[in-house]
Amino acid sequence: MPRQWNFLSNHGLIILHLVQNPRATLREIALATGLTERAVYQIVRELEEGKFIDKRKVGRRNVYTINRRTILEHPAYGRLTIADVGKTITGLA
């Protein structure tokens, strides 16, 4: 069986899921991305620490907001922000 791969990293998959479902639980994110809840917890924590997402409590649930102006800190990305990447991907037709 050929090895399966994904265009986005696990971090990218979670950000994409949170853009579409900002009230998703860690379990829902895990089921949607095929990752374990433990992996999702760790990645969400890393995304918060990196200022890519903000989390606030609403009732019993967390609501996530993507910080679209956060600059991706990697030489390959230059000064691209999350919003720039989103525009680039959605602009591909």
C-alpha cells in the first residue's frame, strides 16, 4: 500500500479546522484530522504559545480565534502572515 501524505503539516491541519470550526473540542479536532487527542492538545498549546491562536472560554467550551497577522517565523516564508498564506491558497483556481 502506498504511503499516505498530506499537503499541510499537523499544525496547518488544526489551524484550518479551527478557521472552519472555532468552537471545536479537542476530540472533534482529533476526529476530523486523524490525530490523537494528545497530539491535538500539544499542537493547540504550541499554536497558543506561538501567538497563532487565542483561546477564550465561553460557557463550558473554548472558542479559538486565529491571529491572522502573526508572521510565520521561517526563512522560506519571508514576512508572510497566516492571512497571506490563506489568501494564496484560496486564490489558487
